[in-house]
Amino acid sequence: MENIFIKLSNYGFHDTKITSISCSDLEVKIKFDDGIYFLDENGKEANLSNPVELILKINSSFDSSLNSFEIREYGRKMEYIELSQFQKYLVKNPFNIAMNYYSDFNNSILFDGGFPNKQIFLSIEGVEDVSIVNII
């Protein structure tokens, strides 16, 4: 199996927007209605894709994909929020990604960004496979 981070290294998520996120069993689907960036050979953002869905397969050591999330909201203090609250925020505004990080430790992906007046870290652990599909 190809390393998931090698697959993701062809794409740029900086300045993109998550418009919805859903879970079923051990799969997480993240929609980018405005697309994501294709990176050139130098790692620079070259072209914006059509709308896509990032599909993450979660390791079976998790009971469900919901258990793979850690969502932290930062303000005067840090609070953990549930995925359902994050989804409520998405109904009003897309999640603007400022930075993204990958870690081989527990195959984690971290999106650092936020909503108006809310800074959020969205972390998904146990990712064992990733695919990006065009939304028709």
C-alpha cells in the first residue's frame, strides 16, 4: 500500500474550504466544493481542481470513524467539540484551511483553520487509505 502522505503530497489544501464532512462506518468524506490545489513539481500551488471529495479510510482498530476525530476550538481557552457541533458550524460557513499537517504517528491529518471568529484544529487519526474523487 502506498503511503497516504505521498498521495496527499500532490495536493495543496492551504486556502481551500471544507464545505461538508460526513462519516459512515470506517470512512470519512470531506467535500471541497471550490476544489483543492494540484501542486507542481516544485510543490507550488499550480491549478485549482473542480469540486472534490476527500475520502479517508480509517483503520479498523477504531470502533467507528467518529472515534478518529479530535476537534479543538481555540479562543480564550481551548475546548474539545464534537463532530456534530463542527457540522453545525459548516451549515453556516465553510471551514477555511490555513495549514495542514501530516504525521506518521498514528497516520494523522491535521487541518488548522477556522470559521469567522473561531480558530479550530481538526485532526483525524488512523487514516490507512485516501482517495480524491471529483464531485459530479
